[in-house]
Amino acid sequence: MAEEKVKDATKYLNVLRSMSGYKPHFEVIGNYRLIDDGVCPEATIMLRANGKEMHEADTGVGPVDALAKVLKKSLKSIFPEIDDVKLIDFSSRIFAPGAGTAAGVEVEILFGNGQEAWKVKSFSENICKASFLALVDGFEYGIYISKKRGGG
């Protein structure tokens, strides 16, 4: 079954992060900025990786697409393997029905690189924040498996 081939990257990253020697491949400096006018959302991010700081902006067809594009754009200069990482599917689930717009949201994103597939989940009261955290984990895992395979 295809579902068995999809790795749970959230669990795997949680285990890695609990180990004293693990260092993430990149660090988000501050937080993302998102301007969503309902037509052409723009995301801005600052990252640090390999001693280099990157400050990028990009647009997308929606806020999650803009966040994904700006993360990928920032990471690509240091981690060219990120170009192979694709978002395959996105879903969200609302917790606390009846809480309306104040309900918590769990986001799940399915990623792939042509050889492997993995999913990440994140939770927040803000769907854009949950999406951003899931995107960060998805790209981190993509870089991790590429390095593990010897791809850089």
C-alpha cells in the first residue's frame, strides 16, 4: 500500500531533536511575514544556514504557496537538493468545532523528492503559522535525507 511508503517525518524529526548532537540544517531568524491581499500573497523570511543569513521574499497563488516558495528560494542557494523537494498534498483539520475562527488547526503536508515521500504535521491556532511550521519541518527533513544519502 502507498501509505506505508510515506514516512512520518514529524516523528522522526522529534526523535532527532531530542538527541543532544542534532543540529538543524537551517534556523528561522525571527518569524515569517505574510501580506495577503487575497489576490497575490507575499511572504518574507530570514534564515541562517552554514553561517550565512538570507533574507528573501516571494509571492504565491495563496498564503501557503507564498510561504513554501520563499522558504525554498532561501534554502536553494545553500542546499541545491531542495529543488527536488515538491509539495504533493496539503490538508487541514479543525479542532474544537464550535469555536469558530478561534479553533485550533492541524496542518498535514505530504512531500516527495522523486525517490521518497514523507508527511509532516503541525498545530496552531493560526492556519498560516501551522502551515509555516509544517513547511519548515518538511524542508528540514528533505535536506536531512539528502545529506544522509550522501547528496551533499
